[in-house]
Amino acid sequence: MSKFDWFWKAMGSTAERNNKKSKGIVAQAHALIAGYEQYSDAQIAEAVRRTVVNGEIQKKPEFLALLTVASTRTLGMTPFEVQNQAVLRLLEGDVIQMATGEGKTLVGAMAATGFALTGKRVHVITVNNYLAARDAEWMRPLVEFFGLSVASVTEASSREDRVSAYRSDIVYAPVAEIGFDHLRDNQITHRSQIVQLPADVALVDEADSVLVDEALVPLVLAGSKPGEQATGQITEAVSHLVEGKDYTIDSDRRNVFLTDNGAAKVEKSLGIDSLYSDENIGTILVRVNLALHAKALLIRDVHYIVQDGKIDLVDASRGRVAELQRWPDGLQAAVEAKEGLDVSEGGRILDSITLQALMRRYPLVCGMTGTAVEATDQLHQFYDLGVSTIERAKPLQRFDEADRIYATMDDKFKALVREIAYIHSTGQPVLVGTHDVAESEALAEALESQGITVNVLNAKNDEEEARIVAEAGDLGRVTVSTQMAGRGTDIRLGGADESDRDAVVKLGGLAVIGTARHRTARLDNQLRGRAGRQGDPGLSLFFVSLEDDIVTAGGAGEQITAQPDENGQIDTKRVRDFIAHCQRVTEGQLLEIHAQTWKYNQLLADHRAIIDERRNTLLDTNRAWEELAQRSPERATELKASGINQEVLEQAAREIMLFHLDDEWSEHLAHMDEVRESIHLRAIARETPLTEYHRIAVREFKDLANRAVEQAVETFNSVLIDAAGAHMADAGWKRPSATWTYMVSDNPLSGGGNSVISGIANIFR
């Protein structure tokens, strides 16, 4: 028995007690509903406010009952008891697990309204722009019923729209947009320029995706400055290298290594003596390795797609375009060169923050998802969040069939096509979840060759995903989708209008088929949960082969032998147990990678908090002028004697101090990035990489503050300051003329996880 078993048992007992208590409160609330239905709208709004005392809900049964009546009146949606239980657990700060189709959108809106009624500003964080805009408008009548304001922020929102939206009581927005606005606000030089106001609560939809799967993805604000790019000559040289002879790939296909023969070939092509000379090792060798990674490990239509003359990354956990994401500049340029595209401009990183660090800025975080229990460890370890499982309103009627296991991927693919064709022949709708774009298109092509019409939903046409997914339950429909595309869109039996519902129910409901197991059971359960909505019948079935990634990675070094039948199928308990073992191994690997990467990120997050505090002090006080005047009294006396308004002088000092603070922070991020890329080499010298990284980070950060102040004093003494302020640009101290935002993919390979802990040059950050 694990020494931590007592802890998780205690956690489970606490969750059970909380849920039992919540059920009692909900039962009391539902007993009160009939009485409140006689109230006028104004009486309900007033009664709700009386349940809140000093920012806390004191009368929870009354509060829930009144919210329920308001929901019925404004939205025509009366929440089930389990939905009200979920609202209560959200208000207590839990992550709730609710099955697909059980009404999380209404639950989130009710909880957000509840928080707002206690005086808290709420950010409801969605997984994409479509859901942010849709849900804000859908739930608007409920929010406004209580005199509260609601708005959405999307990628298309203008600056003016954002300023207005962030001043609402409830703001719906994708996590990336919230993060990018935070980074842009960290570049302002006067408080009046602020776009985003602080929020008290983050209510996260699809919480496992945001808080776990993508937690370590850095959001980046970059400024115009030419960056290093992989040259066409290097790409050409690398393109002729042969695997096994000129380079090797490790067993889990996450890292690639030049052989002596390959190095010699590249040196000859580039006309240089040695890749490993002092003059080449930090420049040309790095770019050669980038080009080699682009060639050998990043596969078109699996890890990225090419459309409209540019590279779009594919999110491995969803199988769809990762909006606004790109790889670090060198790797991005290497892939663009490999595909013969225009190489995008590099840039200087002005600021960066991981989603995990962003979420930890909120005083209270809670969330909703269909698969939280499997992420309990991560949610507790990294956010100190508890998980509450909410029962279904109606019993689950879905049949989860045992996996069908095959010896080879070819055998599995043929069996997949046969099974889908058979189910389709009965008229039962089928939703197939694939792992990448290439697989979805190959499967669709095979099905269409048999005369089966297929709706394909993958990273190439995700703009239509809501419409396609909404129709996936229609009679005779076959939908082939990359993993979890369309999350947040309800799949109703018989189509979006449910016109053929009875016929589909008789056929067994929606059949969900997975083309392979994922590296975590949570992703499997996300796909499985698309069937069996609100007591509907349904079927789920996964196909697995012994050549799948999960088996080769999780079972590395282990041999399994079994005799397949004439179709290549294997049906033994030993093989099933082995597949389950492989998945547990890969889940453990992902958790360990997350834990290790968190330790690298945490110190920078602590440094960021110090920088943020310093920035706020400079913005909100006259500290900048005081410090500069103290360090350079003669210059301060001269400026005051010139008759310049004191407010102008204080703003000039503020701009000078902020410029150099931001400049040094940008340099610090770049330097620590370089350190992190090479820190694994410390292990060769018998030093602990993480300890050494922390030592360097602390030393460098200590110097940062001193340099920023010293340079600010120099600028203060030399720059022209007149009635118009400080002429920074004229002195060469100019902020970037253009900025852009993107997400750095920490997970460019299908294996998942962050590769900073191993691999040549650790170029994936």
C-alpha cells in the first residue's frame, strides 16, 4: 500500500461529505421553489440580494431556489437537482465533474451569476472564441435579470471592445485572450492605458484541458526585431540526410541525433570545417539541429498542417488547429523552410507567462469538465483544488464494449473500416475519434471508397465544427473527427432538431469509436462521453494495435507475444492487461514531466510576481521620480528649475524606469531560455540540472534589478525631457513598433509532455 493512500482516502471522504451536505441544501432549495414562483421579477432580484451578507451567501437554500426560478423565467431552462448541486460546489471553489450533455453551460452561468451577486468579478474561461461569444449571449438574460453585466472577449474583439468587456461583472473569454491581454497590459506606461481589470474568480470550462493538458503552454508577447532563422542552405543540406545512416531517432521518437557520417555530409554541403568548432557550435549547429528536428520528427498533417501559405500547429490533445500557437522562432522557421514557405519574421520576446501561472493569479479558481476525477492528482498538486463528482440526472444507458486489439496497425485499420461500414448499414449514427489529421483523412477516404458519405471534422475545417458535431447524432450519419473537436457542442440524437430521435434511439443511439487509446485514460473518456447524453442509449468502442504509440512508448523494452486470428485480432486477458499497463506507464510519465517542468517554471513565476509588484508601484506612485531624483539630484534640480510641470516630470521618470525594467525582464527571459536549453549538460558534470538552473536564475535576477535602475539613471541624465515629456525614441530607447502574440507549443510531438528534460539542445523549451 502506498504511503499516500491515507491522504487520497481522506480526500475522497471529504469530497463525499461535501457532496452529501450539498445534496441536503439542494433538497431544501427545491422545497422553496414553489413559493418563490409567486414573486415578481423585482421581488426575486431583491430577495436574492438579501441572502448575501458581507460578500458571502448566508442563506444558500433560498439563494439556489431564487436562481432556479430566475433561470426558468429568463432562459426557459429549469435546472435539475444535480445541476444545482454542481452550482453549489462551484461556489465552494471545487472542480466539478459532470457528464457530457448534463447542462454545464447553465451550471456555469448560474455559478458565475452567484459569484457576481457577492460582489466578485468573474472570468468564465472557455476553450475557444465560438463558445465564449455563444455562451455570453445565450446566458445574458439570466445575468441581466439581476442587474449585472455580461460580455465576451474573442480574438476578433477590438481594443475598445475589450476595455468595455473587462469592466463587466461577468466576462466570457478563451484563456489565450485573457493571457494575451494581461501581457499587453504589462507594457503600459500610464495606468489610463490599462485594458484588463483584475478578476476575483476564474470559472474554467473544460478545466482539465486548461489546467492540466495545456497548463505549461507559454503565452508570448513578441516585439519587432529580426530573429535568427534557419537558412535555405541548411534546410537543403539536411533534406538529403538518411535515417539510420546520417541520423538516429530515439525509441519514443522525441529526439534526433546526427551521426558522424551525417555531420560530415552537412559540413561538406555548407563548406565548413566542423559543426563543432567554437564559431559554429552556438549558431550553425543549433540551426542544423532545428532543421533536422523539423525534417525527422515533425510530420505534416500530424503535428501541423499547411494552409493559406502558412504553418498551423495541431493540438495533439484535440486534433485540431491550435489557434495562435507557434513553435519557438528557430523551429518555426525551420519547418517553414522545410515546406518551402516564406520564413516568418523572428522577434524578441517581450514577456511570457504559462497558462498555469496565469490561472494562479486568480484569488479563486473553480471549473467544470466531464473528466476531472482522472486529473485529481494534478488539480490538487498544482492548484490545491478539490474535485466533486456530480451524478447524472438520468442513469447511464451507454454500453462500453471491450477494446478490440489487433497485432498490426494495418489489421486494425481494416477492422475499423469494416465495423464502421457495418454499423452504418443499420442506420445507427457513428462518431469516429481519430488522433491526427492524416488518419482522419485516410479513414474518410477508405469509407467513401465503399460508398459511405462521411462528414470530416479535423484541423483543416474547424470553423464548421459546431455545425458538424451538432448533426453527428442524425440518422445514418458518419462523422470522422480528430480528438475532441467540437467540445462544448451538444450532440442530440436524431440531429440538432431531434426530428429522427425515436428512430435513432431504437437503433441504439450514437456509436462512438476510438481509433486508438490515448496516453491518458482521461482523453479516452472525453471521447467516450460524447455518447449516452442525458440517459440516451449509446455505444463506445476502441480499437488498439500492438504498434500504436501508447504501446511502443508505455511498453518500451517489454515483449508481448500472442497468436492473432485470421483478421489479426487478439483477444486474451494477458494482452488486455498489458495495454492497460502501457497506458498507466504513459500517464505516469506525463505527470512526472509536468511536475519537473513546473519546478522550472515556478521560479520564473516568482520572479514575475516581483516584477509585477515593481511595475505597479512605478505606475501608481511617484516612486520613479523620487528614485531618479535621489540618485541624480543635479539633473532633477535642473529639470524642476526649467519650469516643466511636475506631473510631466513624474510621467517622464515613470516611462524611463518602466522602459529599462521591461527591457531587462525581456533579456532575463531570453537568457534563462538559453540556460534551460543547455541545462541538461550539467548532468554530465554530476550537477543537478534543476538546482543549477535555480542558482543561475536567482543570480541573474538579482543583477536584473540593479541594471534596470542603473540604466534608468543614465537615460535620465542624458535623454531630452521637456514639456512634451521624455524623448526616449530620439535617444534610441524605443519600444517595438509592432507586437504580436502567440502560444509556444510545449508539446510539438504526439507523445505529449514537455521535452525540456531530455534531448539534444532541448529546443522545444
